[in-house]
Amino acid sequence: MISTDSAQHYREAVGATVDRLAARIATADLPTTSTPAAELHRRVRAIDLDAPAIGTDRALAELDELFVQEAVWFHTPGYLAHLNCPVALPAVAAEAVLAAVNPSVDTWDQSRIGTDIERHVVDWLAGRIGFAAGDGVFTSGGSQSNLQALLLAREAATDPTGTAATGTSATLDTLALFATAETHFSVKKSARLLGLPDAAVVDVRTDPAGRMLPAALAQAIADARAAGRTPMAVVATAGTTDRGVIDPLAPIADVCDLEGVWLHVDAAYGCGLLVSPTRRHLLDGIERARSVTADLHKSFFQPVSSSVLVVRDPADLRRASWHADYLNPEDAAEPNQVDKSLQTTRRFDALKLWATLRASGADAIGTAFDAVIDLAEATHALVQAHPDLELVAPTQLSTVLFRWQPAGVTDDEADAMVAPLRAALLAEGRVLIAKTVIAGRPCNKLTLLNPATTLEQVQASLDHVVATAEGLRRATTPTTTTGANR
């Protein structure tokens, strides 16, 4: 364990680990290996965790061979699958500080100045959103940020003092939550966790690009009220997971203001636009939200985990406060962050963004996010020009939705190729892509979050995707038997 007496061993053990990692990072040119899944399962199960101890040095060397050698590397140009980013070096160094010091920012006496640093980072982020006097708390990820936001909205809607719109409090079975089919799955999951019936989540119609229609939202709210239901919240998305589009925030805010409904903006993906030198306007209207989710481990290039829930009115955070005499009594003079959080023990993730901002500045983060959006725009042109690929939908951020469908391949044949194509590429480990469903049809997806990836590298990856698809088709197409062989 880390102690005064073990400082030298700490230096040696961590130093050796960093050396091994640096060597791996320097030589990694593929996102992962081609080791079969069955072999990975076997290697893990072969380790007897009750066996005699092998010591720190051997255990860390084993870890390098067992895990790091088989890891997925998000900094390689062939990683194009999900919302995973290469991480900022200052944040990685800060992560090492967190691991060794092991602070918990739930109470002041466990973190002291760490509390002040987190609050300053949250204030900075609130200012970037446009909240003049906002507040917030770091969370484990966008799903938890969304859950907490909807918990606060639920508490506001069921407040015994009555809602602003109706003058009476609502019950859980009458609440209505408005989202779209493109909204992150955590919203429906959160509704269930919060005790709302499945019918509570109302799907609002979208435009052809997948963005919420404000007029349809207004009608959905009116219909809910007419049916005796109480609107609890509207969830607008600034960067949908698949299409990468942004709901029209200002017109949606107009509807919410008129109806007196809580507006939550899920900007888990699109939060990088807050520091973009060229695209900040895409988030116009976000300052009118009552709560915002920002996932810094997506478009701020931070190590997992690093998400923030930010609220416009600090009083809203107190709707979920809970006090314990041994931890955070109500009469405590110290600024205990657990008063704002769903978690008790909680990582000091704010330090990573602090280090990044101090080392590189906000503009550098925004420029990096702009770079991946620029790359996506150029990749769209590549896909559209490719004779064997079809662009499925446009985006405002950094996703690319496409299908392999050369001339002569039917829709059903192209549909059937989506999953096997992804699986074949994953088994090979050279190019990793994702799959999803858009407008009822399966397709493949690239998610570009590496600002160092070049268009030429994406072109090479697409060429490999096409070659793999062609190989799969040849392998599954029955051969015609000639008359001489009958």
C-alpha cells in the first residue's frame, strides 16, 4: 500500500508500468488484436485468484500481457466505432495523481481544496453554457447526469407546493416526459428507475434529419394536459448518439417557457461545441435550459469517467439532498459536495479538466472538436463519391452513417451484411466500426473523435471495409455448377 515507507517502491512500480505503457502506445498501429474471444475468455479464467501471491512487479507485468496487450486503442486511426476519444496528456497525468492520493469529493474534510477546484470548474462550465449563477456536480457519466436531472425534474413536478402551470402537485402515474426516438436510451431507463410508468415517456415527432419538431412538442404537451397528465420535463438532445444532430434548442425553449415545463438538454456528445471557435452557435438556446448534461470524456478528450450535471438555478440541486449526522449534517458549515450528488464516495474527476485547461486552454479543446467535425464532413463526401457505399443520413457532429450497397445488391442483401461486416472487422482488429438502425433499416456507423486521424487514413479504412464486405459476399454466395461437372 502507498505509505511514507513505500514511496520508493511506488516510484519503481509506477515508473515501470508507465515505461511499458509508453512502449505499447508508441507501437500500437491497430485498434486491437485478432485474438479470438474464446481465447481471451480462456486466459482470464485460467488465472486462479486464490493462488499464492506473485508480488507487485510480476503482477503488473502480467497485467501488461493479459490486458494491455489485448486492449482497444482509441488513439489509432482504425478505431472508428463509438464515442471513445483519445485522451489529453495533462488529464492522464492528473489521473495518476488521483489514483495515488485517492481523494473523495463527497465531504470537505475528505478533499478540502479539491472541493474548491471542482466548484471552480463547474462554475466555469456553467458560464460557458450561459448560466449566470449556475451550479452542478461531476458524475460518473451521461446516464447518471440524465438520471439526476430527471430526478430533480420529477421532484419539481411533484412538489406539494404545486407546479407553476397547474397550481397543484402531480402524482407519478400522471407525469409525462417528452423526448424523441433519437433520445439517448438512458432517458427511458431513468424514467423507469424513477418509478414512472412506461407510458410516461412521450415520443415527439422529428424532422427527416432526426431533430425534434417544436410544433409537434407543443401539440404533444397539449394532448398530455388534455388527458389529465402533468408535463414533467422535455429532453432536448445536443448531439444524438447515432445521427449526431442537435435539436432546435431555442424554439424548444420557447415551448417550455410558454408551458412552464422543465427543459433538460442532453449535451453529452455536443458539449465540445461550448468551446468551439467556429460552431458555438449550434448550441444557441442551451442557456435557457434548466439543466444540462455534459460528457467531458467524449468531446473534451478526458479520461473516463468525467461527466457533469449543470443546473441554471442552484436551488434545484437541493431537491435531491439528503443529510446524515455522521457525514453532512444540515447545520454543517463546510461545503459538502455530497449535498448535491447521488453518489457518496466520488472521484475527483474535475482535476483532470483543470489540468487540461491550465496546460492547453479551452480553445485547444474546441479546435480539436472542430477538427473531428471537419473530418466527418469530408468523410461524408468520400462515402457519397464511393460507388459501393451509400450515405444514410447527414450529421452536424462527427458520426458517419453508411451502408455497403454496390449496384446489383438489394436492400435486403445490404441489410443482411451490416452485422456480419462489423463482426468480421472486429474479429480482425484492423478497423473497428459500429452498427445501428436508422428509420427501421440497419446500417454501419463511424464515430470520429480522434483529431489526429487524417482523411487519407479514413479513406484507407473505408477501402478495407468495402474489401471485407466483398469478401464476405463471395464467401456466402453459392457457386454455379457447370454442366461439365454435373
